[in-house]
Amino acid sequence: MRLSVLSHFCLLLVANKAKPLYKCNVAEALKAEGMDRYGGYSLGDWLCVIHYTSGFDPEYEDDGFAGQNHYGIFQIDSHNWCYEDCVSSKKKCNVPCSNLKDDIACAKKIVSSYDDIDYW
């Protein structure tokens, strides 16, 4: 079941091509991946993070400050979490920024590292 929901979420990312995802579909995927109450935060908290960081747009990219770009529905930064070509990074999520298909796993690492949701 977990694999099918994750596959469904990945298909949503591919099929939507820069179109915002539906909140209910995102909520379903987050819940299936154990994000409800993850780090002490409700599903609603996570949906607010996604709404205010990317507007549910999986292709959204933001040119941040000091050469840090932000990617995906969680706006994961290229300096600490994902890597870009020709840019040094700590690569804590160990995924390329251009292929953040597993935003949820990376978001879990971020919350675990910060011990809260303050990253966003």
C-alpha cells in the first residue's frame, strides 16, 4: 500500500508538469508516508508549509539569497539539502535538486535535523 501511494504521488508530480497539485492528493500522500504527527506536527501544519512555500507546485523554484536555490513543494534549499551541478553542497538528503521526487523523505530529514518545523 505504501509503495502504491508513493508511486501515485510521484505520478502526480510527473503528470502535473508545473501545475499545482490538489491539496487532498498531497494530504493523502503525506499521511501515507507518516507525516501526520511527524515531528509533532499535524497534517494541517504540513499542508500550510507546502501552501506557503510553493503553492502546491512541485516544479516551483525560487532563487534564494547567497546562491541558495529552493526546489519542490517543500522548497528544499540547494546549499544544505540537495545538490546542483557545479555548486558545492552538504547534500544531506543526497538527491539532485532537479530530481526531488522524494520531497517527503527529505522533509523528514530536515525536521529531524532542526528538531522542529522552523526550517520553513
